[in-house]
Amino acid sequence: MDGSASRGASGEVTLDAGPGRAAGRRSPGPGVQGLMRPGCLLAFAVLLPAAAAAEPRTYRVASPPEGSKAEAVVVHSLGSHTQVAQEIRGEVILDPTTLASASGSVAVPISGIRGDGGTRDCHMREALGLDYTAGGRFPREHACDAHDQLPPSGPESIAFPEIKLELLGARPLDDLGLLNAGQPVRVEVEARWTIHGVARTTHELVRVLRDGPGLRARGRSTVVLADYGVVVKSTKVLFSEIKVGDAVTVTYDLRLLPASP
């Protein structure tokens, strides 16, 4: 051989190039040299910030005065009426760059659901909130008093005070580039509704779009009351008996605000 390798006191390998040749350090292998090329370094510079940004963030569900909306359209024998949520609360954890890694929940207290503000609203609260097995009159007969109120305690008091929607997972169906263009992205969401103490898992189609520093989530669901054991008792108005349909259409437009700046 023309040259030989030797190891110095520091453990560093040097080459003895032989007569007439200068000794020097062994050059790095082609793999290391490839990584040090300008193009590769540029790729790392681009990918590392993106990887750091692609992480779940916590969002607070804005209240109705801040821009969130939720309502239910109830069909009955004389037409339909709309119940609007006056109070919405919750928290959602979501990666804003991928719309994945989704979790969290949204709750609507039934005491804050309003329609005409009278007997109809009380009938809604007794149907959704009472435990029928607690020994009260409902659903054999209405439990609302002459002032359209339910008692604060006892078998005819509210046992199930809220409707809850839990987010279990999410899968975007559209190009995420639409978000930056101000367009909605369709997201298939695995969710769990809890109504009248009964939980059922469903799949929802939600449209998500950017809204300033936060997001908006818009969707529509059909809730079959019988699936949750809900009984809506018919009522008489003058000489007519009003019967409520079993399917309720729920629409929501939730504004999601960053929980922290």
C-alpha cells in the first residue's frame, strides 16, 4: 500500500499518505457530504418550522354573544318551531394545520334553550331533562306547572341538565390549502352525542374554515329522539292536539377561539 492510517492521542484517524504526500484527516463519507449540500440544508430549514407548527392547539368554544350559534328545528303536526341555544360552552383540541388529532366537547344546558319562552319550552325541558323512572308524573302527564316551571327538587326536577357533543376524531376530506384561501374544508368527524343521559356515537360532516386567529366549525345533524329514550308528550291547544315529530334537525356554527394568545 502507498499509505497507512494511524490514530492520534485524541482518537482522531489520520492518513499517512506516504512519501511525497501530505498526511490529513479522513474525509467524511458520501452520506455526510450529501446531507451538507446546500439543497439538503434548505430542505431542513423549510421542514423543521413546519414540523414545529404542526401540533394540536386548544380552542375555547365562543359563547353566543361572541359569535357561536346552535339551534334545533322541531317538526310538529301544525308546522315547526325553532329552539335556539342561549348558552354554549366547551373546549376543542385540534391541529390547525392538519385538522387532525381532534378531541374535546361542546355542552348546551337545556335551561338555556329558548323557543317561545312559554309552555313549549317547559315541555322541551321535561322531555329532555326528567328521569322518567324517578317516580314523577311524566310522561303519563305533563309535569310543568301553571307558570311553565318544573320543581327544583324531587322526581320531577331536572336530572339531565345538558346536551353534550364529544369530539372523538377527525379526517379532512378536502385539500387543506383551501383554508389559506378562505374556503371551508369538509371534515368527517367521529362524535358522541349524550342526550337524556344516553350516549350514542355518530359520524358528522363538518365544514371548517379560518376565522381570524381561530376557526369556525359548521354542521348539521338529525337527532332521532327515540334513539335517546326521549318522549315528547303531545299537548292540546284549543280543540287541536299537537304531536311532535321524532326527528329534530340540529344546526351549529361554532366559533373556536385560541384558549391562549
